[in-house]
Amino acid sequence: MPSAPSRSLETFDNPQPGRDYTIRIRVPEFTCLCPKTGQPDFAELTLEYIPDRLCVELKALKLYVWSYRDEGAFHEAVTNRILDDLVEATKPRFMRLTADFNVRGGIDTTVVAEHRAPAWAAPSLVELP
């Protein structure tokens, strides 16, 4: 197999560090294991962030997400751990990770975790006519 799961998150320089702009990444096939039963849990991850100096490299993100496939983790813990790792790697102005887990046993779980750099303030929303 030419590639393998990895916890290494590569980055690249933000091409527009003087501008606040949003990067949205959808990961529709996240998988981890239920720590109680060992059965697979499936989720769609949505990463939204305003980069500062660094952006996450997508292939590295794919291999990073893949690394959770055989790991047992509660939904809340894995969502926050992924956010913490991404914040550590990229040091963004703002980052939000939404993990929308598939229904299991009649229960639907969505976990939303955010990071905001201390000196950053969200710009005002522009309403166009």
C-alpha cells in the first residue's frame, strides 16, 4: 500500500496571511471505534478555519483522519482531540470542527468544538442587498 495512516499533520504557508478568509473542508468518511463495544462509529467531519500563517495540507489531513479507524474513542473526546491537534499544527485565528456522527441505537450525536486565538476578533458580517 503506497500510503498509511499517520498522526503527522503537514502544513504550508498561507498564501494570503493579511486577509481573513475561511477554509471549509468536509470529511464525509470519518471512522473510529466505540470504546464500549468495539463497533465502528461513522461521522462526517466539517472543518472550518481562518488561517493565520499556516494551512493544513489535505493529503496529510486524510492520512491523519485515517489513523483513527481502529481506535476506540468517545465522540466528544475524539472531536476535541482532532481540533487540538489541528490547532497545534496550524495555529489558526479561528477553527471550528463539527463531527456529525451517524445514528446508532436511535441516538444522533453532533459535537462542535471551537478554538479562537486570543488576539483575534471576528469581522462584522457584511449583508449584501
